[in-house]
Amino acid sequence: MTIRVTVKNTDLRQRTKKGTGEIFAYEQQAYAWLFGRDGKPEEYPEKITLTIWMREGKPEHPAYAPGEYTLAPASFSVGEYGSLQCSPRLLPVSTGSKS
């Protein structure tokens, strides 16, 4: 069971600090195909926001290209109080066909 993420375009929106206007991240819209409490896939995806953080004045990576992705293992970490956290990092899903 994997969570699939669909990216439709490369449009980015700037996130700025209030008062200073300094850009500290970019946001990109995507859709996550999630599962219900019963473990079955939901019929429709949920709209989500992917955050691309700034590192040394530059985005840490370019916008994700349109396509299908899955969550990378690096998406998950343990928070300050031991809770599981998710900050999506995406891996492209192979679309190669089998012969």
C-alpha cells in the first residue's frame, strides 16, 4: 500500500515572512490519493500543498514536474516529542510498460 501523489503543473507560490516580505519557501499544489480508515483507497484525491524550502537563498530543489509520484522514505521523521511527522519528498513512479 503506497500513497500516490499527482502533480498537475509546475506553478509555484511564494511564502513570505510577515513584515519583511522575505521569501522563505515556495508552495506547489498537488493531489494525494489516500486511504480510508478501512484501509481501502479513497475514490477521489485530496488537494495538498508541497513546500519547497529555501536553502542559502535558493529553493532546495526545482518544482516537481507534472506526473505521478510516491512518498520517499526521507519524507518521514520523528518530531520533538516523539511523534511521527511527514514532510513530503517525492519519487517519480515508473511508467515503463512490461513487454
